[in-house]
Amino acid sequence: MKTLLSALFFLLAVTSSFAFTEKDSIEAKKKVSAAHWRFTTRLHSQGIFAYGGRLGSENPTFDVNFTYDRKKWGFMAFKGLDLQDHNTFYNFALIALYKNFKVTNKITFTPYVGSFLEESNSIADHGSDVVAIMVTSIKLHPRWTAEHMSLLPNLVFAPEERDWVNRLRLTYTGKHWDVVSSVWWNNQVFDHSYYYTTALHVAYSRIKVSNHFFMSFGFTGLAMLHTSDEEANPTKNGLMFTIAGQWIH
């Protein structure tokens, strides 16, 4: 019984989608939580945009991410903060609702609709707008996932900008090791340049501290392959180290 409960609890830490009582193992398997939430805090040596594929700050940064997740829909809120300079690109917030569409057993389409807030000078600076994010994920293997993301950041206040980001990502998820390889094609998001970047993220994750709290340590290397404007957006590479804590319920 202890072995089975330990295995189930490990599954909770990895997928964050099951809840159980300890009355007996049969009931534990049948009871699936209708909803759960995750609260993640991260401290970085630099600030790299996971959505935009760009080095947003060379200063230490901090961010928090809250996700409320149900089986078919959810809500997320993200806040990034430059710890030394509140005028850099990494001072921003993103809030969005999303819905999961199971296309097949291995393919999931998840559209997000929300608001991106640029916060270099105030809570909602010029450039803040309604944003749409579309994510298509393909489960290649229990440990391997391929993903495509498109981000459209100016849908209401500045639709004439017609800027967007495409990201391709391949993820390996082991018992503790996470390896993520990403490629971005950014078309005029942040400024009027377009660029191509790639990154490799490696982390030792899901370190159990308590029943609902886990930690991870990792690094991300970012390389800019091409930029259309060296003056507005000069070639910048980055190496970011991260320590994170996550509460799961």
C-alpha cells in the first residue's frame, strides 16, 4: 500500500492533475480532482522571454506564475520583474484564459485569450493590448512532447502592427530531469525588427520538499541566430541560471 501511494503521489507531482485520499487505493484511482492550481516563483540571473525568445534584461529577475487548471479550461497570471531596473522589457504581466481541445489521444490544441501589460513605467504602459496565444502539442512518447506556439500581441489597440511570434519546442521530461530545446521566429514584437533565436533549457526538477511544495534548479542558454536591425535589436546571447519553487494543490 505504501509503495502504491508513493507512486501515485509522484504522479501528482509530475502531472499536477490528480488528487486522492488514503482510504484505499481503489478510491484513489477513481477520484480525479475537478480542479487544481499551481503557484510558481522563480529567481533568475538574467531575464529571458520564454514567449518572445529574447534577452529582456541582463540583470537578476524574478517572476511569479499562478495557474488554475480544470480538465478543459483554465486561467493563468504571470508577472515578471527586473530586480535592478524597472524600465527594462522584463517588467511586464500576462493574464489569460485558456481552453484545452483534445484533437486526438496525442494532439492537444490550447488557445489563450488575455492581456499583455507592458510595465516599464506604469501598470499598463503604451503597448499593452489584448493578446492571443495558440499552442498545439503532440505527445511523441511518454517522455517526449513537440509543441508549436503562435503569439499575437496587438489585437485591439494597435492591430495595424501585425506583429507575432512563432515558437517550436521539443521537451523531454524524466523523473527529475527536464530538457527543452526551442526555436523562435519573432516578427516585430517589442520593436520593428524581426529575428531568429534558439535556446536550450536543462533543469533538475520536482525535488520534493513537502507534500505540496517542490523545487527545481536549472539553466537556459539563448543564442540569436539573426536580427534584421543591429541598432534597434543588436545580437545578444544569454546564459541564465534559475532556482524555482512550486506549490501544487
